[in-house]
Amino acid sequence: MNKISRRDFLKLSGFASTLTLLWGCAPGAASTAVSLPTVLPTSEGNQFLFNALKRIGFGPTTGDVEAIQKSGFEAYVERQLAYDQIDDSSVNSLISQYKTLNMPVNELAALAKPSQPVTELIQATLMRAAYSPRQLYERMVHFWTDHFNIYILKSQDRFLKTGDDRDVIRPNALGNFHTLLSASMHSPAMMVYLDNASSTKNGPNENYARELLELHTLGVNGGYSQQDIIEVARVLTGWSVTGRREMDNAGEFMFKRNFHDDGAKHILGVDFPAGVGIEEGEQLARLLADHPSTAGFVAYKLVRHFVSDLPSEALVAIVAQTFSSSGGDIRAVLRTLFFSEEFKASLGTGKLKRPVEFVTSAVRQLGVETNYERPTYRLLQLMGQIPFFWSPPNGYPDVGSAWLNSNDLLARWNFALFIASNSVRGSQLDLSWLSGLPESEIVDALSLRLLGFTLPDEPRSKLLDTVMSVSDLEPEYSACALLLASPYFQYR
């Protein structure tokens, strides 16, 4: 298959007009909102299982589909929850080329090329999402990465975030929330990102204290006061990071006792006695992890992520109850969520893929071979999402309205055009398994692979007409581009 430029591809007969008809709009220069016009088929039987795979992971492979059809939905979820029993050696082999992933932090700090840990962590994160059979685990890694967001380009976080991902997020993604929270509170990357590394008894910094309450635990309406923020900041004075000059242990968490405010404190109605030192930080972690507002806030975010942009208050309450009764057991919380009728009913409704999900689902479902080199970065950048590049502390938005305007839509179309025409350096799509089939069978086979269903008559006819009119590309590649760019593929 010959590679062609996007400009030439857009000139292909009917391509852009077909997409405009499928979407009911045309992308323009203005960043105006567009809506998803498509209603997916009723989620029943095999379609329900396919949609469940889309929602739980990053896109179903044929092997995933066969596995869930053989075991059933609940057994599949249980297997995904027991992620450490799933062989992940194949993806570990793929990412073994990234030597910085397992380097001690002091060695990362000493690297001559400070961009290397950033680049390799991003590439490994994307490759794990695309190729790991531990799909629910990888999705929860992304969820908690946003929840405990750290902007990787802030000073020392260029190398500290590798340690945070390796030692904080990944070991605890399907563990216990209190353990995860405590690990994050001791994370050198978090200390640097939210300025706690320089917080002292004579100059307490409230940045981390505020985000710890607002974004990591209680939520903005969680019942805390400004005085609580001040008191939390006092608890965390002296929590810092070793500097680059301390070569043997550079970039490690350290407690500077002489810089710590050792006086008595009062937080959320609870007394913290004087003279306790670093241990009052663990008292704070337990207080926040066990607080009812934390259960409600984390439940809300999980329901929003897996079910709907407008979470049901009833489902949030049920999930929050499990959070509280289980002591923050993330697996138990997810069981309650996934086995709820609300989750099952939501499958097939409009939960939009974010850019990383969109790109990863295409790679995963089509079996694209890629190392996620810089051309892919550029495409993700145009769509507005590169892992760890969100600078505010609230993490990448998790609602569809933040990701779908005319500029974003054009970027998604561009990705579909590039990947289907094998014009992304470092990526290779092979659709030889469709070679020689009639155009109608190609469209139907790709629809089943990418969507889980064959297109309704009208859009199928429009798409097929375009495929048959294109002479510059084999029909399987033009059909693939149209389906990836269609509104049907934007759902998860």
C-alpha cells in the first residue's frame, strides 16, 4: 500500500463529505462544540459483552471478545481484578527498551539528558494501555494518575514522576485507597509539584494542603474550612525531598524535623496532639481516607469515569457505601459498580473516549504495531492529551464536553487518516486479512472488529459508496479510516 499525504487523502472522492454526513456537522476553524449524533444498538447478548470490554479497558481485541464470551461478564471482571495473576510478560518485553523505568531516582537525577525519563515514561504508559492484557488495571492506573495529577514538566518532576508512577500509582491502583493516599503523601514528585518540599513552620505552604482536601480526598464540597487547610499545611511542614547534591539518595522523601510545626492542631473536629512529629501525617491520612466525604467524592469520580458524565446519585451512594464498609478496598468498590444495573444499562450510551483512549483503542483493536514515537505524540497533542502533560492539579477532564469541539473533531479525523494510510512514522497497520474481499464484506468485517456491530443501512450505504469510489487506497484501508473517524467509534 502506498503512503499518501493527508491533503491528498482529503481530496479522495467523497471522504470528507461522507464524514460530514455521518457526524451531521463539518469541522471548522472555530472551536465550537459538536454533539455525537449516533445512538448505538441496544446492548444485549454479545453486544453487551463487547461494550463492557470497551468500558472496562482500552478496546477489545478478538482475544478479549472470545475470553468474555467464554467466561461471561462477571467472571471476566473477577479475572481482571486479579490482575497480578494475568501474565504480562509480553508487554514487559516490549517496554524493556526503556531503561529509565527501573532506574533508582538518584540515577535518574544524574542523567545527562533530562528529557529521557519523560519520553520513556510516556511511551511505556501508552504501550501498556495498548498491549497489556491487564486492561482494567491499566485503566485504573490512568484514573489514579489523573486523580493524583502531577505535571511531569515541573522542575525535578521530569525524573521524580517516574518514581511516583512506579512506586505510588501502579502498586496501589487496585489495592486500598488509604495505602494509595499515604504513598502519594510521601511522594517526592507530589511534594515538588504542589510546593510542599519548601513548606516550613515559619513559612507553611498551603498549596498541597488545599489540593489534598479538595482533589485527593474530601472534594470541594467535603465540609472542610479554610482553617482546616491551614492546619493540614501545619501537619505537612517539614515534609520534603532530598536535593540533587545528595547523590546517594537524591530525590527521596525526607522529614525535616527542625522545620516541622510540632504544636497541637485541630482538623475536621479531631485533635492532633503536640510533639508527635511525622506520625501525625499518618493520622491525617487515616482521617481523610476514612471520612464519609472522601467515600462520596471517590465514588462520584469512579461512577463518572465508568458510567456517565452525569452520575446517578443513587449509584454514587451505593458505591460510596462499599468504599466505607470495605475500608477503601478498590476491588470491592469496582465490583459494586460493575455489577450494578446502572452500569449495565449505561453500556452503549454516549461515554466519549478521551484522546488517549481514542488512539489506544484504534491501536489495540486493529493490532497496529507502534512504539508511540514523536509523530504519535504530535497527533495526541493536537487532540489535547499527552500523558502527564496536564499542568493544573485536577487532572485531565473526564467528561465528553471537554473533548469534543470542531478543532478536536478535525484532529480525530486526521489521526484516522494518518493511521489508516500508514503515514505515522513508527506505526504499522496490516489489514491483509481483508485483502481480496468484496467492499461490502470489508466494511462489515471492520465494523464488527471496531464497533461490535454492523452499521445501520443508511450510514453503511454512505460509507460503502465512498469506499467503492476511492481508487488511491485499497478498500480495506479507506474503510478503516472512515470507521475510525465515524461518530460510532468515539464511544467507549
